[in-house]
Amino acid sequence: EALADATAAAQLEPKWSKPPYRQGLALEQMGKLTEALDKFQYATKLEGKPNETLQECVRRVTTALAALAKVDAKETEPQPSLAMCSGCGGPSTTLCGGCGRVAYCGLACQRAHWSR
């Protein structure tokens, strides 16, 4: 409802910075960060002068988008194969609980590998 109200206000007052600012807030709450950033940047343009509140919104959403990009990149990294133990080269059964990237056949190989 907040987004609809802000959108209606933007249509009534297209040169006013507050409706796109409110649209940005609503979109941010909905998790639509790219759209929110667009609205905050548009509101900043309409404002015509530096506005601390809008600058903080742009910073906050930009930071959130960067954090999401890092998570997405991490999720697309190749996952380790459980086929080979990093300690002895034999068949593995578990991944390291710390990093989740190294596979071992057992506790003895994991401890030996740590010491290297």
C-alpha cells in the first residue's frame, strides 16, 4: 500500500523528490533493492542539492546489494567433491566443518592435513 501511495503521489507531483524517496523505502522493505536504488538516485537528482538522508539511503542499499553479490558469488563457487580425501587421497566421507571446502575420509586425515 505504501508503494501504491507513493506512486500515486509521484504521478501528481513528478518534480517533487519525496514520492520517489518513499517509493524507494517501500521497495527496499520489499527486498527489491535494485529498484529501490533507482528511486533513491532519482530522488537525489530531483532534489538538486546534496541531501544527507537520500545519500544514506543510496549508501545503505548499495552496501546491501554488494553483500548480496558476494553471497551469490560464493553460492556459485564450485563445490568440493567428496570423492577424494585431501589427507590421503582415498575416498572421502565428510567436508571440513570449518571451511566446508576440504574433504576427508576421517578425523586422522583431517588432523594430519591441519598440521601441514
